[in-house]
Amino acid sequence: MTPTFKTERGRVVSAVTADQMREVDRVAVDTVSLGLLQMMEHAGRNLAEVARETVESTEGTETAENGRIVVLAGNGGNGGGGICAARHLANGGIDVTVVLDRADNELTGAAARQRRILAATDAAVVSGGHREIAHHLENTEVVVDAVVGYGLTGPLRGTAATLVESIPEDSRVVSLDVPSGIDATTGDSPGMVVAPDTILTLALPKTGLVGTEATAGDLLLADIGIPRGVYDRLDIDYTDPLDGARRVRLQPVDKPD
Ligand SMILES: NC(=O)C1=CN([C@@H]2O[C@H](COP(=O)(O)OP(=O)(O)OC[C@H]3O[C@@H](n4cnc5c(N)ncnc54)[C@H](O)[C@@H]3O)[C@@H](O)[C@H]2O)[C@@H](O)CC1
Ligand SMILES: [K+]
């Protein structure tokens, strides 16, 4: 039985596996001409709004402008979404630092494009070893986890693992798509995993998000503009979960209300 989630209005939303989501990406780009960068822009914009709401709801930071946000960014699509969010946060006057999992020149595709655009803001972009990363994360109210999404292969390793283990205990964490370290299909965490306060998953919830500790916090679904014709082509039974909103809160159906 395909795991399902439901919205506060009782709409039932089927979850998809990482492979199904990759197929959605492929059909969206190759058949429907919806570009990765366009979908990433919606992901990043939604992520910036959720990160801003999280800062505003953190005591001690009356307005978002007093807060500081650190975005941990991998070098794939998940990282690209985080870098895009950093631009929107910087544009909104928030003190934001992006800590990269790899050096600048290892970013590729849409993530590299988002990195170039970010250069036109005053956001700080850093990378480095264990000590530098820990230094940049000290006293951070809100950490955005955009290290790895449904592209996880095996336990978190290398700098990605360092980024995750450097997240301060008392920071509020928002994870993009899936908490880094969680297998988006099975929910397994083969190694270190982020335990976020909020997960902002994209387009459709992932099967790996049902019943894992990952959903101890809030689970939100963001619209990234994928037309239903993409799902129809892939025989994914899709009912619009958003009712015209940009984001909706989801509850796994098997979880007691
Ligand atoms: N339709 C969608 O769902 C869309 C998804 N997007 C985002 O793109 C993500 C998928 O992008 P990708 O396929 O590039 O993959 P990811 O960005 O999820 O992860 C790939 C990166 O993580 C690294 N990585 C993988 N396993 C690792 C491990 N065990 N330890 C350390 N590093 C590891 C890889 O080296 C690679 O750099 C989604 O999760 C989502 O955030 C958006 O960009 C666009 C649209
Ligand atoms: K993530």
C-alpha cells in the first residue's frame, strides 16, 4: 500500500519514491519543458519564506532582520535550492551565510547558476574544514539543511557529514525536501541524519518520510509548479494538495491526529 499523507483539509496525498521523483523531473524537463532552474526557484522561494517564518518565531529575534540564518548547501539540486533561498533571504535584509559542502568551482548545473546569482547579494559564502564550519555555525538561530535531498547514496560522508554534525543543538533546523542522511524512498538513515524542526518537501511527499523520526517536527509540502500532465504521463495518481496555496502542512495518514 502506497504510504499517504493528508492535509489539514483532509485531502489525501500519495507519497512517491526517489525514482518516481527523478522520473517526474525528467518528464517535466524533457517533455513538458519546465526547467530545473524554474522548479528550483520555486523550491528556494518557499524555503526562504519558511526559514524567515522560523526566525520570526524564534524568541529573542523580534524581527527577522535581527536573526542570522546559515544555509548548509550541497552541490546538487538540493544545494541549489538552498543557495536560491539564501538569495531571497539576503534580498529581504536577513543576515545569511551559505556554507558550501564543496568548493565553489565544484558546483554544477542549476546550483552553479544559483551561486552566480547569489554573488550579487551581500550573503557570505564560505567553505572549509571542520573548524571553519563550526565557527560559522556558532550561535545560529536557524540552520537550513540543503545538503542532500533524494540523491542520497549511502551514509553521509566527507564534508557533508561534517556540516551535519556541526549543527548546534539549540538551532532550529529546516530541511529541504528530506532531512539530509535520510533515504527518501525507504526512510532508512544509513549514517548520520539531520533531525529537523521542519521539513519542506517538494511537489509530492516522499515515501521515506512516513514514520521516520524525521517527521517528529512539522512536515510542509511546497508547490514547485509542476503541471498535473507530468503526473498523468507517469500514472502517478495526483490530486492537487495545495488548494491554491504555496505550501500546505501534511500529516502521515497512519499517524494519530
Ligand atoms: N522535481 C523535484 O523534486 C525537484 C527537486 N529539486 C531538488 O533536487 C534534489 C535532488 O537533486 P540531485 O539529484 O542533484 O541530488 P541531491 O542534491 O539530493 O544530492 C546529490 C548531491 O549529494 C551528494 N551526496 C549523495 N549521497 C551522499 C552521501 N552519502 N554523503 C555525502 N554526499 C552525498 C552527491 O555527491 C551530490 O553532490 C531534490 O532533493 C530537491 O531538493 C529541485 O532542484 C528541482 C525540482
Ligand atoms: K536536505
